[in-house]
Amino acid sequence: MGAKERHHVLLGVSGGIAAYKACEVVRRLRGAGAQVRVVLTANAARFVTPLTFQALSGQPVRDGLWDAEAELGMGHLELAHWADAILIAPASADTLARLAHGFADDLLSTLCLASTAPLAVAPAMNQRMWLHPATQANIATLRSRGVAILGPANGPLAEGESGPGRMLEPQQLVQALLAPDGAHVA
Ligand SMILES: Cc1cc2nc3c(=O)[nH]c(=O)nc-3n(C[C@H](O)[C@H](O)[C@H](O)COP(=O)(O)O)c2cc1C
């Protein structure tokens, strides 16, 4: 996708320590010419505040489904329709599991079900969580549905360990998402 087309990117942020890096993802997406709207899971909002993402995206940020004002016009469906692409970064093990199983029990998972836009996820978690058969099965399910799995990288993890589970760098995510040929970092 070309940034010149002024893409509408919906950035979903789930609850992991790499949520702070999602701030830089917003900045870089905007720098590449995309419009960005951010949706946080309730747990992501424990790591980084909606206000930070609002300031960086220049758009209202949502962190829950049950917002009466935003839902006056069925805001969740409007957001799903608005998105040309959905990127979830970081994608927690929990969010990946819920996406793989088609859950719609919060705003982000509901949006993903209600949207026909291409979905990309950037997993970020402890290496044992990543390598767990449950997570690997969920990833295989998502991949079989055409979801782009961006990373994770191998390297130092937040808890002092090292291995696969590190979120790709913001610049790599933006490049993968906005690549004209839809090229993915596997
Ligand atoms: C300090 C802390 C760091 C965490 N980091 C991660 C992480 O990097 N990746 C992950 O998958 N879960 C992580 N978790 C666990 C998730 O926050 C938890 O599974 C949560 O239910 C995710 O919810 P969500 O996917 O709806 O955002 C962490 C939890 C805590 C308390």
C-alpha cells in the first residue's frame, strides 16, 4: 500500500510491555503519510495512556466498547469501515488467542471481526509464551486466514531473557505495512 494514497491505518494496541513502542509506530505511520486511529485494549491502557496516543495520532482514542457517546452512531462499525488496514502492535498472546478463536468481547476484537481490511499482527511476548503450542497453533490459524504475522524478532526481552518474542522495531512494522507489494516480514 502506498502512503501517498493517505491510508487509514487502525492501530490496535494490546497489553504488553512493548506497548510503549506503539507510540513510535503512530509517529512513523503519520510520518509516512497515513492517518492513524488507535484502539487500546483495556489492559494496554494500563501500560500507556489513551491520552498519549491521542496526542500522537491527533485523533480520539478508544479503549473500550461501552462508550455511549462514541457508540451513538455505532462507532465500532464506523471504525471498522474506516480502516484500510489494521495493525495490532504489540499483539499479546491473549489477543492472538482471542482473534484466532473469533472472540468479540472487547472493542479491538469486535472491530477485527467487523472489518474486511487486511489484518497484520506484531506479536510480542516472553519466548516461552511465543513457543507454547497454544500460541503457535493460534498463529497458524491466523496465518491460514491470511493474517500477516510481522515478527517476532529474536533478541533481548524485557524480563532479561533472550529469544524469540521481541516485537519488530516500529520502522520495520511501518515498512512492512506500507510496502507497495504488501511484502511482509515473516
Ligand atoms: C508487567 C506485565 C507485562 C506483560 N507483558 C506481556 C507481553 O509482553 N506479552 C504478552 O503477551 N502478555 C504480557 N503480559 C500479560 C498480558 O497483559 C495479559 O495476558 C493480558 O490479559 C493481555 O490482555 P489484552 O490482550 O486484552 O491486552 C504482561 C503482563 C504484565 C503484568
